[in-house]
Amino acid sequence: MTTVVMDALSHQAIRAAGSEGEFYRAAPERSGHWKGRRLTGLEHMLAELGHRFLVARPDNQTLAVAGLLIIASRSQDLPFTPSELEAIRDFVRNGGGLLLMANHRHFISPQQQVALALDLPFGFIDATIAGFPGIELSRHELTAGCDSIVVRNSTSIAAGPGAIAIAHFTADSRHRFAVAAESGRGRVVGTGDSGFMASSDDTGRDMFASGSNATFIANCVRWLAPAA
């Protein structure tokens, strides 16, 4: 059994816990509305795959028992601490898997901290691509069985040599939605959005069950945290 850790200050984890008022400067009007419903699809999928799901801060003690870390988009108001970045770097380079997810404008800076700490061959662009943009998939283990990835809003990923192309926006193939890379003995998948894993997004839509989102996320888990 692999322990899958989601960073507790990730936007999706905060929504799932209903703790917006504690961590955001201005709590949204519907604060707590998504509590207990945000990540049900992900939780059920991980259980079916035989994994344990834990929401916690990414420190050395937590990551010592983990096989996969999910960073589901932190706000720029919640940067990673130096000790967290060191723990994440050591975890990945020693063989851990990382699903590094941004979101839209103002939800990329902490993810960029991690990309720089790991010296990844990609980075996040502080922009918003809105209105359910079209996404084209490359042939890869991560897209096996996938017909489409559906996102409401996303940022874009700039990728350089060493990044594996997974998915790009139809309007401009230079703008990536998903890439993969290696860091030390570990693997990383980066995505421009995290809301596509939400069972109840900010409008109440089940994004996890939309298109091939669930299949893509399951592929990411398998690729990043292979069964022992």
C-alpha cells in the first residue's frame, strides 16, 4: 500500500476541509460549501487502487512514509517554506513521485518555487486560459485510455529540453497543459490546473468525472507511484 499525500495548503485540500477563512486573506462568499465533497472521486479512486490518502504539510516526517505527493495548486499567499522545499526536493530525488498542479492566475508562484527547487525543465506562466479550452493529448502511458481532458480554467506551462510533452492547448501548441520529467530517481508530472480533479468544483460541476479526467489522474498515480 502506497501513501499518497496531498499538501494540506493546496487549494483543493483547503476547499475540501472548508478552511478558506483560516488560510485566505478574504474567505470566499461560499466558504465551506465544498467541504466533504471536493475530493470524493479522488479518494474513492485511490482506495480502489489500494492506496492510503493523507492530507498533510509536506515535511520530512510526512514524506518519509509517502510514495506520492500531490500539490493541488497553492495560492501565491501561501508560499512553501525553505524546509518544505528541502523536504520535497529530497523526497523526489530519492525516488518519490510528485503531481505538481497549478491553477490559474495567482495560483502559480508556489508551484514555481518547487519547479526551481527541483531544477525541472518546465515552469508555470502566471496567466489564465479560460472557457473550457481545447486540449490535445500526446501518446504516452499517462494518456492511455484518454479521449479528452476537461478543464474550466488553467494556466500554461513553458517546457524546455528534458520535458516530456503530455498535453497542449489546441489554440497554441507552444502552451502546454501537462508535461512530465524526471528529477534524480523520482518522477514529476506538472499540470496547469488542479480543479479538474474536483468532484464539486466552484460551480458545482463534477470535473473529476468529466471527459477522461479520472482516467488521466489514475494514470498519473500509477506512473508516479508504481505498485510495490
